[in-house]
Amino acid sequence: MTRARAVALGLAALTLGALASLAPAAPAVPMCAAAGAHHAAVVVEHGDGSVATRCVAFDASDVTGEQLLTQSGIAWSGQTFGGFGVAVCALDGEPARYLDCPGKDNYWAVFVSSGGGAWRLSNVGISSLTLRDGDAEGFRYVPAAGDPVAPASPAGVCPARVAATSGAASAVPPRVTASPGSLGSPSIEGSPSPDSTPSLSPSPSQTLARPSETPPTSTERIAVVAATATVAGPAGSDPSRTPPPSGPDTGLLAASVAGGGLAGLALLRLVVRRRRLR
Amino acid sequence: MSVPRVLSDRDDRSPALAPRAWLIWSIAAVTIALLTNNPVYRVLVALAAVNVLVAWLPPERNRKPLALGLAAAAILAALVNVLASHTGADVLFRLPVWVPLAGGPITLESLAYGGAMGMGLVAALLAVAPLSLVLEPHDVVDAMPNALERTGIAVATSMNLVSGIGRTFVSVRDAQQMRGWRPRGLRSWNEVLVPVVLTAIEDSVLLAEAMEARGFGAGRRTSYSMSSWTRWDAVVALSALAGALLFIGARVAGVAVDWYPYPTLALPPIQPLLVLGCLALALPAFRRD
């Protein structure tokens, strides 16, 4: 093998390796994992201040914001905008009808809370969001003018005991599927998911909290899970409702170093070139 | 049979890069610049291209037209978006609503998005600039794949005719003005446009006859000097392709490569690996010196 071919093969292997590292984490469920090992909260705050919350259990190590919202059972519809991802156009019946997405007067602002932290405004669509155990996805219907205010705090939506009891409680988890394009009620299946795709289900702990002695039907379980709706308090009273400034991350640092290096190098070359010409 | 490489006017700047490597580099850079609207990646592509141009641009080349074109493209793109898009939370000022299209709030977000669009144009123009500023026209034709050779020649020829028509227009207009012609409405331009069109047709016929006389279409195009493909060409081409593939792979994999400043301005999402892909484009700048 010539050296050129070896260099070419090496570069090709590097590219393939880099592409593989870019791919999202495999959704395969570990053999030993019980259904619903992880939980993430969904908080929806309407324009009138009413709040709907869900705790969604999932087996995979992470899920997208789109999967989480779909599996929460809250009816929604969205629109895909290229690399931005899916934008939420209507959620939980608000707005009932729309012509523009995002709406010109009001729109659904998307927030993310990582590991119980404060809400951060998302600048990408829900399909581009990745959520892990303990994270939360928030939506608030806000006016187009002015800074969007974060929805109600996700604290308490997924109680701490969920993780400890989920293994036993999720023996027959109700599986919720909702078409992203429809605003109608999601269809409900009573049997666990047999396939290897990330199996998401409304939190079984909510079912355990039900005072009834008899096991509820699938419809009842969904009704229990979906029943957490309260009226939000004043927006300014909760410190976690204001989006904190996002600090520089490794990507930004790498880009700054690369950009600074390239700009400096170009300037240096220009100076040397001018001196040579003189 | 190996053909000895004949020194051309470009070979005094050894080691030269093969035209096909330049073409691959340009295609990869344009792909990255247009595949994402993230201004950070676009700035990196533009900076890499600037480094390459500074390293390879012959001193006698005039850089002003390129600089002016880049500035005009960036400003125009930003201006159009600022005036046409009125969404965004941070209002800078308001134009009266009776102003067609532009009337309404002028926002910081639309300005930022327009800037990102302008940066895309700048990056794409800088990416293709070496094809016209560093390479000779016959090098570009040589770089085309065999299947596109005739198409490339036809396109290159027609592009040459554009400047020819411009020169003809100026000479015909000057000649008519010397005869007392003055522009008086659209109809008066007939006296200039008709001779220009007739001259262009005559030039095309002459060019076709000249090309036929030189055996155009009789077989494969031959070259006086053969450009060799070195290891360095392969490294440059493969690294540029790898950078472009990273972006294509990221988009296919669903990694956020785009940036959307609405409704509130925020930092673009940046993947360190994609930054590396942009840096790979700067590779040709490091062999020149």
C-alpha cells in the first residue's frame, strides 16, 4: 500500500469515526433496564396562566423534546423549519386555529431545565432538544413582542420516589401515541411496547398515587396522569422563571480559538506579504 | 505514457495545487457555507478562505472588485432582511407603517439574521474566488470531470461572451453619441441595442467557426501541460471533503447545525467537531509558504 493510499484511508476512517460520534445516542434499551427507568417533566403554561404538567417515563438514556411531548399525551401540532427542527404551532388546544407558525402575535416559547435547574430558553426546535433523566421541557404561550417569560417551575412534577418505584409500577405501562400533525386526542394502547424503540409512558407513580383499589383502565390511567392542572401564580414570584444568561460552552470556546487563530494568521500573512512587496 | 510537466506561469509558486484539488476544495467550502445558516461556521469558512486566498493570490491580481462585491452582498442581504422581517423581541426603532414592506418595527434579531445571511454569501463567494483569482480559465476546464468537459467549455465560453457584449455595448454607444445620438426614452435605445445584438451574434458565429477549426467536439480535449496529482493534493481534497461530510452527517443525524435568532437573540449552538470541519478548509494555506 502506498503512503498516499494510507493517508487517504486514514482520513476516510477519521471522517467515518467523526460522523459516528455526531450521531445521536442509540435508542436501544439495555437488556437489564426496566421500562420507565428515567423520567422527565413536561410543563405547559397557557396564555391565561393555566398550567398542565406531565411526568413522562422512558427507558432510553435520552429522548428528544419532540418524543417527550408526544408521549406526554398532550395534543400538539408543529412545523419543521430545516435545521432549526420542529416548532410548536399549537399545544393543548391553544391556539384553536392558526394561520401563521410561529404566530405573529403569540407563540409557544420552549424552555429546558437540566437536572432540576432553572429554565433556559431554547433556540432550537423541540426535535433538536435532547432530554435526560431529571430534565424538564417547558412551554409557555407568550406574546411575540418582549422577552419570553419561563413557565411554572417543574419542581415536584416528577417526584423523587418515581425512580425508586418505577420498576415495579411499570409492569403494564399505558403507551400513548399522538400524531404530531393532529390536534385531536392521542390514541392509547394498554399493552407495553414490544419493540426496541424508546418506550415512553406517562409516569407510573401517578397511577400508584391513585386512591382506587381496583386497577384502572388505560383510559383512566391517562386521565390520572393528565389531571395535574393548576393555575399559575404571578410570573415574577418564582426566581426560576427568568431565563438565566447561557454561558460560553466548549463549542463556543473552540470556535473562538479557531476564529481568532485564523484571523490572526490572515493578518500576519497580509503584513508579511506587504513587507515583501516593498 | 507519461507526459513531462511543462512549466506554466503558475509553477513559479511551487508547490502548486492541482486544479481538481482546488475544485473539490471550493465545492466543499460552498457546501458547508450553504448547508448551515449558523454564522459561526460561516465566519470560520470565510476566514479559512481568506487565509487560502492571501497565501495563493498572485500579487498582480486586483483584490478590490472582490472586496467590493463581498461588502455589497453582505450589506444588501442584511438590509433586505432587516427591512422585510419585523419579528423579534428587541425593537431598535420603528419605521412608519405607511412605508411599503419596510414599515414596522426594526428588530435586533432580524438584523442578526440578515447578518448571518450576508455572511453566508461572503463565505460562498470567498470559497469560489480561487477558481477565478488563482486558477487560469483552462485550469478550471481541466478540473471538470470528463463527462462535464464540453459543458464546462460551453459555460466558460458563454461567460467570456458576457464581457465581450459589455465591451461592444460601450463602443457602439460611444460611436452613436459621436453621430449625435442622445438617450431619449426607451425607444431611442433601439439604435444602440440592435447593433450590439447583431455584433454578439456575429462574434458567436466567428467563435464557433474558430473552435470547429481547432477540432472542438472531434475528441477528448488535449492539454499542452499535464497537471500532476500529488499527495498534498489528495490530503487537501480529502480533508475538505471530510469537513463537508461532517456537516452533511450532522444534518442527517439531526444535530442542530442551524441558528434561529427569533424571538430572542441567543448564542448559536456550536459543535466542536464541526469547528474542526471548518478548520480543515484552511489546510491549503499552510503549504504555500
